[in-house]
Amino acid sequence: MTAANGVKIISGMENTNNKKKFLFVSWMSLSGDFAWKVKEEGHEVKIYVDDKDDADVYDGLLEKVEKWEEHVDWADLIIFDDTGFGEIAEKLRKRGKLVIGGTVYTDRTEEDREFGQEEMKKFGMSILPNFNFSNFDEALEFLRKNPGRYVFKPNGKVADEKNLLTIGEEDDGRDMIEVLENNKSVWSKKIESFQLQKYVAGVEIATGAFFNGKNFIHPININFEHKRLFPGDRGPFTGDMGALMYWTAPNSIYNNTLLKMEGILAEHGYVGYFDINCIVNGRGIYPLEFTARFGYPTISTQAEGMTEPMGEFLHKLASGENFEIKTKKGFQIGVVLAVPPYPFYSEEITSLYKDASILFKNKTTMEGIHWGDVKMIDGVLKLAGESGYALIVTGSGITAEDARKQAYNRIKNIRLHDMFFRVDIGTRWFQDSDRLQSWGYIQ
């Protein structure tokens, strides 16, 4: 397929014998990239996006619907791409529909930090001391009586606003007290409850795997997210500016965290991706939080390392098949490309960049290019929505440096006014891998 501007879009339309009907359901514009990949493999795809500020996202790329419920009977497979759909997904499964998405239980493990930590402890994981509050004055009193270094984490949907997460830097907690004292009048209006978690030094690492309703399928995924906006882990927290990852056989981190959840996930019939973010050091593995859904841009970076068709993979997963994912050897890198106002939201700034064209020097391929909030108008790719989250660019290689080179070389092909991205995605590996090996967590 070739757009009017000459950009060649690689298509897998040859395999139409097993064509399925996929319905993607999203609160915000999250799953368009892999919905597009499923479409390009020859399947029928429809997508619903609830957020009206994202009404133009995927225009010209995907068939969008206004009421997803009207297309349930049409669909062979329904994909819910976020938390908050658990109750609906459970009802559809009981009706006999193939569904990828959460459950009431798994939604709660991510959205309610206190519950998530309780479940980790219940299933034998070593959790860090954490304290939950719904009143800022009570939290301040606690900090004054129990000085130490803490991490402030909001609960519920507001937890998605990563810029509110705060990591204390002073061992006596003075800086955290100052932050909460000076922000409590504003934060109390949007944060109903929050957690103070003891800080521990180490390597932040996540282990995740896809769950087919009965058990985790292999290989598992090990990934290192880069959550802050600027290189060197500076600036505000974002959802994720990019990641280094690799696929592997189960290891000690997986066996001591994620695997312990297999029975309870099977009991609730969860189908989808499940991830635990951890801090590890020479003393132990400390799980921090669950992700009970696809990650973003994680799923795009994972797709870079998967060698089987996405539609076939999703259908096998939802059908409960026990299979091994076909993956590349080595490493994958994903880099987020954005424009202002990302990672914040400003109607005035958004209006300056909305509809900006995304151009390519070499118009013969789209290898490693994944959609963010974009649309196709008259054959030209343009920014859409309000986030400024434009593209994810991926690369792979036998070594982490090979993967970095491929991803950043692909970025050189892109022209987008005021585009910014982190230039250090994956560089921590050279230090982190030495520590992880010395502690015996990886080989």
C-alpha cells in the first residue's frame, strides 16, 4: 500500500484465508498501532475511542465506530486495551465471546495500589513497607514521626498522571514533607487516596508475560522503562519515553514474582498482558506495582521483537491456546517521539501543533514506525488528538547497541516540527546488566 505522499506502507494482506473480525475498544487512543498491524495482515478491524478529545485520531487509517456495543456480535475477537473494562469483559466471556482484556480483580490490582501490594504479599512476594492515606495532614504527621526516604504514589485513575508521582531525595524526608505541605491544597482536589512507599536503591526492572486465561505463555518479556522526560532520567515523569527489552526463558525474577500470580489469574479468567515492575538489588526482589493490560509504548516495542502475525497471535491468546511466541533473538528498543504539550495538556499549545504533517526523507518503507496519536489526510500523515504523542520508533539487534543504532537511524528519516525524544534509551543496560549478573538475576 502506498500513500499519496509516496510513503510505502508494508502490508501483509496476502494471508486472507484465516481472516477474522477484530473490535478494539479504548477509553483513549491507545491501541491504534497494533490494530493497524492486524488490519494490514488482512483482517477486518473496527475501533472505538471513548475520549472525544481524540475524536480525529486514526482518521484515514482505521474504521472507527460510535457505539462499540452494536458491533459485539459482528466481532470474532474483542480487545479492551486498558483497565476499567473488567466487568464488561467478564460478562462478554460468559456469553462465549473471545475477549482480550481485564477482569474486576485485575483492574483492581493496578488501580488500587494498597490492594495490589496486599496481593503481592499474600502470594509470597517481598514488598517494601508502604503506608496508605486519604488525608494529606495525616500523611504529613506520619512523615514527621517516621523520618525516611519515601515515594509518593497516587491511587486510582489519577495514578495515570505520572507527573504526580514523586520520589524523595532526602534521607530524613524533609523534601517530601515540603512537597506535600505546599501542594496539598491543590492535590487534595484530584487525589482521593495515595501511598507512601519506602524508597530502596537498586535496578528498576519489569518482568511481564502474556496470559491465555489458564497460564502464562513463553517466552517472558524483560523490560527497562525510561519514565522521565529528559535524558539522564531528569524532568517530570511521563507514561514512558521508551524502553529496552528482550524475550527470554523464565528467570529468577519471573519465578519469584509474576509466576506466583498464575493461579489467581486463571481463577479469574484473565486474558492479556500482565507485568510487575520491581526494584532489585543484592538483598532481594521488591515488586512495586502491577500493570494488568497492554503497556504503551511497550506493546509496539514488543511487536518489533515478535516474528508471528499479530492477528494470529491475539486470536490464539484469546482462544486459550498454549503456545510459544515466536520472537527475535537479542534486544529491542522503542523510542517515543512527541511534540508539545506532551506530557502535559494545554488546549492552547495543542492548537499550535494539531494537524502538523509528519514527513519522511526516505519514502519507500515504514520499518520500525508505529502510530501514536496520528491520522492520514489525503495521503499525508498528520498529528491528531490533544496529547502530542506522535510516533514510536523501534529497532532490534543481537546486542543492545545494535538495537539502539537501528532505532535512532530510523528516527533520522522522520521530519516533524519541534519533535523531541530521549537520546539515551537503552544506555543504562551497560551498567545495569553488570549489577544484575553479579546479583544472579540474569545470565
